[in-house]
Amino acid sequence: MSVNNNYSQPANPGYPPRYPYAQQPQQKKSNGCLIAGLIGGGVLLLGFIIFAVLIFSAFASLGNNSDPYGTSAYTGNDGYVAVLHIEGTIANSAETGLFATAGGYDHQYLMDSVARLTNDPNNKGILLYIDSPGGEVYPTDELYLRIMDYKDRTGRPVYAYCGSMAASGGYYIAAAADQILMNRNCMTGSIGVTAGTMIDISEFLEKNGIKTTSIYVGKNKTMGSNFEEFTEEQKAIYVSVLKEIYDQFVVVVAEGREMDVSDVEVLADGRIYSPKQALDNGLIDGIMSYEEAVSQYINDNNWSQDTQFLHFQPIRDISLADLFMMIGGSRRTDLETYLSYVDNPIDGFAYYYEGLG
């Protein structure tokens, strides 16, 4: 009887045969490679699944927002109220990319929405849903003026409901409303203007062996540069410009709240207010939930309780780079990390609340 042990005899019969158990270490190595391969493949498969889910969600979001102005939901015959979502940091332009999701601040979308509503006979009014710390001066004032133009041309009511925050530029836009209603946990006020924080990193650069050379004509041409000392003269120049922008904010509040400019100036020292403090100082008209605000809006204007409120929510694009950042994170240099501690999400002059960040 012969037994086939599936091994070959050595060339020199003086050596003992290589029995199967002698192959065991090699078998373990093969198993280890197999396990490593399975784990690696599993990780890749998981990554692919996550990426596929993100893509599906993005395209699903695009499909759900085929009507970016929300008017396809209108089914009545007596008009609707447009709920404009003013959320996030107010900036002049929105990020663009391959994918899109609902949310974020999109200035052009909001400007176009108000213009569209101005000429829509089915529209009965606007409810500004504000949840924002403010932002850049230019888009803040531009949207405010567009809303005021809507009121002047249509005579329709504009109400504002403030969620968790309506500070600085967020409150600036709310001042365009006939009534400002606020959640009891909202943070508001911060009436003022900022040019951000000037950072002098010249010593940091010198310590790390980095030299910079600025080429310019005009002694204040580079004021605000991170690489040079910020002088008292340059500070005075900035303050003079900021004072004009601040005065504009004060007048907007005074006109919107029907208050004297001098009374607003007392309140406009940059501080924040609780809803009760804001109510006591005449900055808002009521503290309530969103549902109560909708009911008050309807009752104040003698509308039917069946009046539709259509949500106009901007679309925020997400690029492939953003997706990879979310999945894999990013590495910063020492300088980038240093600057991130005082990073401001906006550039230039701003009606922006920087606190608690």
C-alpha cells in the first residue's frame, strides 16, 4: 500500500525526508498574508462603501432640490409666505464644487430669491429665519437693502424669527423686519464692526529662519500685513473707516426699531444680549417658539391658518476635496496651526460676532 504525502524527496537520500509538518512555518506565513490581504481588502471595501454613500446622498440631495426656490410645494390658491433661511456666516460668495447639500449661507441665492418674490403675485410675505453670527459688511448691507426694496415695492409684511443666534450682521438683517421674534435661547446684539485681529508673526519667522521683503510705495500701503509691525497711525486709519461703518449699523437699527440714534448708541457697544434683555431694550418684539411665531404672523395679518409657509433654503456645494478632507483629515504646518488660533472665517470689515469661538 503506498501513501502519497504530497511532498518530493530530496536529491540526496542521506537527508531525512521533508514531512508535511516541516512545511508548517511556510503555511503560517501564507495564512498571515491571506489574513492581511483580507483585512486590507475589507478596509478598501469599507472606504468604497462610505464614498458611495456620500455620492448617493449628494445626488439624492440634488434631486430633492430640483426646485431651488421651493415653490413647487405651493398647492394653495390664496398665496404663500416664503421662509428665507439666513444661516451661517454671511459672505459674498458661496463655495462651489461637485456635490451639493441643503444648508449654509449662499448670498446670491438669497438675493435672487427676494427679487423673485418681489415679482411673484402668489407671495404674501417673507419670514426671515435667522441663525447667524453675522459676516462681511458688503453682503450684509446688500441683502438688507434688497429686503427693504421688497417691502417698499410690494407693501407685504416681513417678519424675522431668530433661532440660536442673530448677532451683529444677523441682527442687522433682522432690523429690516416689521417684527423681530426670538427663541428664548437666542444670542443677539453685538452691534458693532470689526476689522479682525492684526497678527505680527515677524519674530516667529525670524526664529524659524524665514526672511520676508515687502516692496511698496507709500508708508501705509502694507498696513495690516502679518509680516510687519502695526503702527498707531495705521490703527487710527482703520478706526476712522470703521466708525463710518459703525454709524451705518446704528442708523439701520434706529430706523428699523423706530428709536433715537442716541438711544441705539448706548446699546451698540458691541455687547451681546439675552432675549429678555433685548426685549427690555426694544431690540425685539417677542420671545417665543418658531410655531408660535408663525401663528402670530398669520394672526397679525388676518390670514387663514391654512396659509402655506414654503422654505427657501440655499444649496451649499461640497467639492471632492471637502469629501477627502472629511474622510482623511489634513495635516498642518506649524505656521498654519499657529495662524488657525486667531483665524477669522471672513476677510475685511465685518459685522461679525467673534465671541465664544
